[in-house]
Amino acid sequence: MKFISNSNDLSRFLEIPIAKNIPLRSISIDTRTIKKGALFFAIKGKNFNGNHFVDIAINKGASIIIADDKKFLKTKNNRIIYVKNTIQALKKISENIIKSYDGKTIAITGSSGKTSTTNIVASTLKLSSQTLKNFNNEIGMPLSLMNASKKSKNIVLEIGASKLKDIHYLSKIIKPHIGVITNIGKSHLEMLKNIEGVLKVKSELVSNIKRNGYLVAPNENKKNLNFWKNIRSDIQIITFGMDKSADFYPKKIKFGKNKMNFYIASRYIKEDLKITTSLNGEHNIKNILTSFAVNYCLGNTNNFFINVLKNDAIKEMRQIKSKWLGGSLLIDDTYNANPDSTRKSIDLLSMYKERTILVLGDMLELGKYKKKYHKEIGEYAKNRGINTLLGFGDLTKNTIDSFGKGGFFFKQEEDLRNFLKENVTAKDVILIKGSRGMIMERFINV
């Protein structure tokens, strides 16, 4: 049973009387995907207003609509519930769910790796619920929480930010027992300006961790680590990293084409733990170390964690491998991109001995240094031995220029499609990446 599975649940958590107990089969904010028996929230944003689609929601079979347009204040339709602000209604529901929940909450943020880490953490914890897709903002996070199972012992929630106070808003609702910061890197610089702005917004999580809780964080930047230590003295900070200075670190790393092996070492565990997984690359080592640290904080045994990774029981949203054009290997990493995550993808691609092709779309929201960051990616790809770089989007022209020989820039979508059809062979490994706004998955079905 989900936290919101009928109108009685909704009435209790929203603190509004709803006369009839009605089953709610799903929760939606988009009438294009609404199903019969849904609970529909009419969200008002900068470029859209869900209140304009209430009639469509009713015609499609929505059981209850939460709306905040004053024209619904005195409506006679008992399927429409008026509130002053639908986003504030989502907040109230979320706060009351958390108050009623007696399990553990884990909140995960960071510049990159948070979705992958959320998936690994949730997969390696028994009886857990997690973030839906990438629903990690003030609208998506409450939807994930409402869809969580009442029987969950752990709720794992990804929280994102594009501006200051975003993480504070979300983590104050969740009040996590464990907070996780995957890393501090170049993301959302258009609003956050610089790395210091990124550090500041991600660190908002630390203030809202429960007393005597845990912060799991990287130890690669000592200045950041000291910053977090100075925020709270009543929580324990557990670190992960690639060397012995971290609480949890890897040993004896072996990268294979389809498998990766390494040992987790720590002063907190008696014996090093062997990890075998189809997840690959140094970034995934860090994601796994982070997830194991969360398991340690919760006092879980190691066998379940090891077996989940070994048996490939983790649902991947990124770097999904499949056979592609002419028998080539495709790595679908179209989910999103910033300079740090793109470097990690290049590192992964560079591990292959076959001819390597990087198809890159623009990295968005990088502020005034966007051209500089795109140029640096071209230089990095060349230095890492990538054979061919294909750029799509205005900013990748800078990437292609710095990459030099083997780089090709495309203004037209069809030209890039044709190049791939004509040049990709069975001996190639292709990785496609770009920011969400570039919709780079369009090139998978060429």
C-alpha cells in the first residue's frame, strides 16, 4: 500500500475533509499521461498552468483534482478540491507523511552521480522505496514520497537544486537520518555562478540531517570536508574516496569489458569485501563506496549488498549498454550532462580497446564560462585517447575545435544521423551524452 492510495489518505495528510473514500490508482501532474482513477495536481508554473487542464483530467477519468485557481473555490464538483497553492499542498502532504513514517529516510544530492547512487542505495537496502525516475525537485520529490510503500523500512530520495535554498527546502521536509553528498562540481552554474555557490547549495542538506544522524560525503577536497564539519558537531561524517585517507576506499581494482572487480576496505570493517559488478568505471566505484557507507550507517549485513551488485539487480538509468548499428556497442548516457559527469563518461569510454566514438550534445546551464568548459572537454577527450568526437549543438563547436583531428561538428540533426549510419561498424564503441534539454536519445534510433 502506498502512502496515498485513497481519498482517506489524502484527507489525512492534506488535513482537508473529503467526504467519500475513493481509491486512487495513480498520481499525476500531466494530463497527457493521466489514467482512470488518478489523483491530479494542477500545478501552476512559469510556462504552464495545470488549472487550465482540469476539464481534460476529469474527462480522462481522474478521481480527484487538487486545484488552486479561485474559480474552483465554490465549485459544486466534489471531485475538485480547492487549495490556496498546489505546491504548498504537496509540501504539507510530504511533511505529514514524514511525521507518520517510522522508518529511515536517506536524502541524496550532489553535482553528479546522485541518480545512480540513489538506485544503488535503494537496491541494496531491503524493503526500500526510492525516487521515481529523476523526480527530485519541489514537485517531483513529494510525488515520489506519496508513491512510496507504507511498509518500506527505508525511503531513499534524490534531491536536486538549480538555485540557493532548493536543497534546504527539500531536506527540511525529509529530515533525513542519513544525508549523502556525492560530489561538488560544475553544475547549474548559470544560477549558482561558481563552485562556491554549488558547495553552498548542496551543503544546505547538512543542517537538516536528524540529530545523531550521518553525513556520507567525499573526502577528496579537504576544504569542503572541513566546511561540513564546521556546520554540525552532533552528526557523524563518514567519508568515501579513492585512497586510504577515506573511511571507505577501494583496493585491487580490475576493470573488464563487462565486469569490474575491487575490494572495499575500511577501518570500520574486519575484512576487505570483494565487489563484482557489471557497473564499470571509477565513478561507479565511488557510487558503490557511497552506497556501502549508507548500508554501514544503517547497521546492515554485507552479504545482501555484495549479492545485489554481483547479480546485476540494480536498475540502471545511465550508461546502458546494448548492441547497435552494424553490431557496434552503444553506451546510452543521454540522461544528462555537465563537465564533471562528461569527464567520467569519457574515462569509461577510454577503457575500450576498440575504436571509440563520443557523440556529445551541448552541456547547458553553465553560465559565463560555458564556451571554456566545452573547449576543455574537447582537450580532455583527445588526451584520453578518444578516436572520434561528434558534436551537436552550438556550444559543442568549441569542443570540436579543441579536439582537432577526428572531430566533426553537425548543425543539422539529419547530417549527424547519416554520418552515424555510414561510418559506425561492428568494431566501434559509441557513447552518446548531452544535457537533458538536448534530447540526445533522438540519435539512438537512427
